[in-house]
Amino acid sequence: MKFIIISAVYNMSKDLDKNIETLKSQNYHNFEVYFGDDMSTDNSAHLIEGLIRDDDRFNLIKHTQKHFSMKNIYRTIEYAKPNDDDIIVLVDGDDRLANENVLALLKKTYEEKKCLMTYGSFSYNGKISRYCKPYPKLVHKTKLYRFFSWRASHLKTFKYSLWKKIPLSSLTLTKKEINRTLFSFLITLRIRSYLNCRKVKINDILTDDLKFVRRCDDKYMTLSMLEIAREKSEFIKEELYIYNPAGAHDFGQSDKKWAQRLLRQAAFLKTRI
């Protein structure tokens, strides 16, 4: 079983040494790592080059066009050229795996559960998050993930064969979908959300080619994969991931709070797969 670890990076130089240290410490060794540097303006790329020089399992891709998070992940996975049975593991550049046993536990889970994806569990500021939980069987059966409380957070892993089934339309928003989201605020009398979210600029939440959301990408990709995998998605209760809540986010000229709210609401209103 081979793991393909994808790490999106932008100006994360102060956290990259811990990220790479925990990857190198894994006691399961059949993995490759691909860092996608999104035109960092600090010394992130230079630091990565120095830290991975002695290990040919590690690779650095220096993107020459600005991608932001979702497109960075998508293009870096393309660069890695995984096989269908390879397992993609998403580890942001400013986060890290929790310990040296993470990949071994993932291998055991995929072999025993015959699953297509896993999620959970992560800690931040020294505490395990209470948000990661298994979905009820009824949610799996009816594919009601977009109508249920969000549970499928870090650590996110999935077979490449599952990733390939996500339509690109799931990873972006159309103008119609944005307008529908704004209307949802109105009809539920969330007037403040409506007034502030309508000020959010499209170019601050979507890439220049309009093919990918710039942020909140975890829900766009994960909800789609859950709808395809259903009962073959597996929750892991053991701590696998250490999340850095102080990570950088670029929402251009739009207000971060309202841009995030618009993106998150829109993700749950998208049509099920």
C-alpha cells in the first residue's frame, strides 16, 4: 500500500520543519511527499529544498501561477501521478501528523475496513477536536451529508480512484449558486449575512479561471467524496493530525469572515452527487 502525501504551501516557513520531521519519522515507509508551493514570498521553497535534500521520497513543485489552496492541491495531485489504489493524504504545510504511527494506522484501517476514504481526528492548541465524529448510518444511506452537521475533518485521506470521480463542478461555484446562497440568507431572515456576503467579490473567493474555490476547499472536496463513498468512508477516533489554527488565509479585499460564511453556506447548498 502506497501513500501519496500532498502538502499545500504558502508562506509557511516557520512550521515546515515540524511538518517534514514528522513525515520522515513515520515507521511505515512506503510513501511519497509532494509539496506544492503557491508562489511563496518568504523562504518556504528554499527551506523545503534544504530539508528534503537527503530523501528522494520528497518532492517540491514550485507553481508559477497563483493557485490558492484548492487548485494547488488539485494540480499537485496531478503532478504526483498516483495509481488508482494509492491513498492520498492531505497535510497542510503549516500542520503536521500527530506521531510516527499515523501511516501504519491508516494502512491497517484501509486493509481491515476496505474503505475508500477516512477522516478524523485532529487536535489544536493541545486539545482533541470534538467536531470529528462518525456519521449516522441513515446519513450514509440517504446521502444527507449536506443536511447534517459537519464531521469529516482532518486527517483527510482517500483513494485516488475516489478522487477521480469528483466532477470539477463540485470544486467551484457558479454565479447562479452564489445567488442561490445569498437568497438562502434572505429567506431564513439572516439579513446581516445577506448584506455582508453580497459585498464579497467573486475574484476573492474563486481562482482567476473560476474553476476552483480559493478557500474552504475541504468541504467542497470532502462532501462530494462522502456522497460517492457513503458507507465506505471511515471515521478514525485516534489523534492523527495537529492543526495550526493560525494558518494564513488570503481573501483579497473581501472581509474574511463573510467570505468564509458565503463559501461554507454555498458548499452545503450544492447539488448532491
